[in-house]
Amino acid sequence: MKSNSLTIKNKNGVTYITFPRLSSCGVVRCLFSTKLGGVSTGRYGEMNLSFNNGDSRENVLENYKRLCGTEGIELSHLVLSRQTHTSNIKYVTEEDRGTGIFKPSFSDVDGLITDRSGVALVTQYADCTPLLFCDPVKKVIASSHAGWRGTVKEIGKLTVEKMTGDFGCEPENIIAAIGPCIGKCCYEVDDPVVSEFRKLTYLPLDSFIFPKDNGKYMLDLAEANRLIMISSGISPANIDVTDICTCCNADVLHSHRATAGKRGNLAAVIELI
């Protein structure tokens, strides 16, 4: 696995990914996991971060402890939700710390947002697109999970609107990242999926949907979400965009498509310092 846009790190035996623009803004700790450096086994690789796919609770807790320890994030600060491909975004505070770890998860929530330091937002992936946001001026962060359904529902745009509407953020101040997801090299979809994207008439479809001879299409989720971010007022110069495909790199990243669902979960974690 290599990248020209993201940073791949190894610390204490844990391999993980960071985002240059977010890392340099000075107000967040942020990372994205790989399969390497944990204690899980079998189809979960070494590092599985889902409590709901059959792995032992003890393994997953230890995996979170090892992963978050690389960047100094406390296990007790984590907030998880049960993601169901919605566009629902929930505001969380210190009172929510431990949700999904030591107390029940929020349900039907695919985006988390906070303006409180020491609250670590966690979203999970295995081909879907991680969307991370930080306004270093207002000190607001968000993390959203965007599969093709979430992308069509414009969860990235809704996240920006929540940052601006609820917290007074200015889009031009927002720094964003699009994390590793399935790439256009591997993500074949059919016409019903493409028909949903055609409803987003402000997007240039030929920039991220590519017809094939078999009547299907290759879909570039990262580019679709980048364009949605830009349409929401975020500067292109403020966005880290993945060049890592989870499916191509299924040896080190969990990929639903590459494994026909026999896999663990990756996680993105972001916390205000």
C-alpha cells in the first residue's frame, strides 16, 4: 500500500493512516486504521474495530486501545454509532463519551459532530467513504460515513450545513479529508445506482461515473464526495483526497467487496485537542 496524498505511519507495531491537512491544522488528533497491529485473527485480520461482526469484545477493545494510543486518544473518549447508510448526523458532547464502547451505541446515525475537546468521533468502514471535517477557527469537528447511499443523500453537504448552521462555521475555513474507500478501479455498479446520482443535477456525472461495455458503470465515490464538498463551499485546496483503494489493498485494509463480506471493519477517529 502506497499513497501520494495521505501519510502511512507505523507506531508500536500499528500501521495507520493520517491526513496531512488535518494533521497540520493544530487542533485535532485524527487517524484511519488498517488491518495491521491488532490482536484479532482469521477473517478479521489483526485489527478489527467492529463489535458487531462476531469478533470477541476483548479483541476489539484491545484493538481500539492500540490504535488510539498511537495518537494519544483515550479509549474512554470514543463515541461510536450504529451506521445504517442514513444521512442522520448527531451532535455529541462529553456526556456521550463511551457510547458504543461501554454503553449502547446510537442507532441509525451515520455522522457525528462536536465542538467539545476530548470527544473522539468514530465512524467505521469496509469500502464506504470516510468524510472528516474540521473548522480550526470555531473548533468544530465532524465525521460522516458515505457509501453510495450516503453520498446520494449528500451527507457531506448536510455535514457542512450543520457546521455552518449550528456552529457558525464558514465553509472556507473548513479543512476536510476523504479517507480510503473502494476506488473507481474496483467499484462496478448498475443503472439503478447511477439513476440515483443523476438526481444530483449540479454534479458533472462524467467526472465520477464511467460507462462500461457490459452496460454497467465504474463509480468514483471519492471524487463524487469531493465535488459535493466543493459545492458546499469548501476550498479544493483544503481537502485531502485518498488515492488508496480498499479493494485493491484488501491484504491490509478491510474490503466488503473483495471478501464477499467476510471481513472486519476499519475506523476513522477524530478528536479536538
